[in-house]
Amino acid sequence: MVTDRIPRTKAEALALLSDRQACVVAGGTDLMVKRRRWPGLAPAIPGAVFIAQIDELVFVRKEKDAVVIGACTPLAKILDHPMAPDLLKRAIAETAGPGIRHAATIAGNLANASPAADPALALVALDAVVRIEGPAGTREVPAERLATGPGRTELQPDELVTAIAIPDRAWTAAVFVKVGGRKADAISKVSFCGAAAVENGRIVCLNAAFGAVGPTILRVRDVEESLIGLTPAETAGDLPRILAAYGERIRPIDDQRSTAHYRKTVAINLLSDFILHL
């Protein structure tokens, strides 16, 4: 029996998700690979609820002091949109190829909960907030807390990501670096996204996010907060302490793409370079 459903509105999608066997599919670029079967057979996704056709979830707009992106907005649309943050665009430009970017969605990249995801890394570094809707109403979760492990999130089965809000902030230094096996379609061996704001010669905000160095995208908030109020020169002078603190938290694994030693070494070097060039 065919159980796939294609809602046309957000309300209809939420109603369908009351069935705890439902599986949300947006662009499907990762899910279709995960659920692939033998050649010639379509991927098995029982109870699929396809949400990519919901127009009200496709937008980029300003709301007060934030840029808000609809959950089903394709990465390619964000890449071309003048309101989208530059750092997010840099990450998207390094994600897969044009065909995938036209299908893949911003919320799908987050909810897939890969610690190596490129747009998700930028969203975490930019202090993005995820809007989630369900039977109990709307709630907001920081992007860095959405994933609880590889492929796992704190989303309930009857909840749906509807938008991502990114604070509209001016950065004086921002970098996105992806280290992969090859340029096209590479999954990150390790990645780094840094964003800092310096006012009157002193740091007022410094965010550093790492991909593929742990079960989730990593930020170390206590170290970031310890740098607020310092000058860039003072921060550079404090580099040994900073790198040691991050070194204790960066805990990558060995896998088919890279080794834990390589990942940790590169991650620390990327952070060091970012701080020395504030």
C-alpha cells in the first residue's frame, strides 16, 4: 500500500505528522542515499511526508534584527539571495554540486544532523535559532543544540522545523574553511567556521565552530566568552591557553575519510590562523 503523502500547506504537514510512523522528506538528498536499495529499486521510506512543495516554507526575509529563512528553501536559492549572510553563502558554495544544491534544503541540512554538514556549521557559528512547530505550539532551539548525535535531533516525531532565524550582525572577521579529499562533492574531513566582531579595538563577540571533530558540531562557549573585551593582540598572546582549552574538547574519530590525529591537528591550526588574523 502506498503511504507517501504530499501536503500543500504547513498545517496539513503538521496534521500528517501526528502519525508517529511518518518520515519527513524535504530535498531528500541525504535521506535517499541512506535508504537506497539494490539497483533498480526506489529507496524505501515508509510513511514519507514530502514537504518540499509547501510554498509557505520557502522564503528569505528580514524580521526585526534577523534574517529568517524558510525550512524548505533550497540551498541554491539562499546562495543567490542578497539578504542571506555572506558566511552562510560561503558554506553553501562548498556544499556538493549545483544539482544537489537546487534540491537540498536548509532545514534538511540541519535536521540530517551530520557533524560534517557545511551549511549547518555556518548556522551554528552565526548563532542561528531553529523554529520548530508541533501540537504544543512553536518553540525555538539554538542551531547548535538541535543535533544530539550523528543522525539524531531533539525533534519530536510530530514536530516540524519551519524556519531558521539568523541574527543580523556585522562581523569584522569571518572565515569558512572546508578540508576534504577533493573539491567537488567532498564530505568534510574537518571544517571550521569563525566569526568575530571587534569594536573600538576590542572583541565584543567571537564564535568558533568545528565540523567533523565530534558527534555534533562543536562550539566551546566558555572559551569564547573569556575572549570578550580583549584586544586582538591580547587574544593572540593568549593563544597557547586558548588552543589547549579547545584541544581538550576536540575529540574526532578515525574513519574512512581521515584519522583523528589529522582532524585534531588541522582543527587547531585553523583556529590558530583565525585568531592571529583578527
